[in-house]
Amino acid sequence: MTQTPRSARVSTSGVAVRLGTELGQMMDISATGALVRTGAPLAVGRECALLLNMPDGPVPLTVRIIRAELRPVEIPGATSQLRQYFVAVRFTELSPQAERTVAQLCSAAFAETE
């Protein structure tokens, strides 16, 4: 089976975001989507707003959630685990400002596939 190449991903672990009503952190980004870490799961297939907190101000995008995966975090000495979710999103609407921001975050990888 042949796989379609996907856009190259770039690590972005310093970008705070709001995905729907959940605060989170962007883990990586590509020309077509992103991976966001949140404290709560979001429904696959849901379309919602993604707000990137950039130094020049917030940048809104519209995304569709394509995957949400629980990744428990072990804390030494703790009696319970911290729950975090890695939520993959695909961009569905990019304003010119959002497209410029995504291109800046992706840098040279904006046009690459892997």
C-alpha cells in the first residue's frame, strides 16, 4: 500500500494555544496541521477554533480534530498520574495572517513533505 506524503513537521514546544475552550501547548506544526497537548480530550471530527498566542498578538485559525490520544505522565512519588492529551488537528481555514504565521513557524519545512 502506498502512503501519501505528508507535510514536514517542525517542533514548536514554546507556543501556547487555546483549542476550543482548552488551554494547551503546541508540540509541532506543519503546513496542514498541528499537534497540541491539552489537559482534556476533544472529540474527533469536531471543528473548532485554535488560537495561537504569538509575540505580536493572538492568531486565530479554524481546525478539525483528527486524533486525540491520552498520554499519562508519571510523577515520581505521586499516588496518581497526570493526564495529558495529544490532539492532532488539521487546518480547515487559514486567513492570510494565519497562513503567514504558519509559514513562519514552519520555516523552510513549509513546502516540504516527509
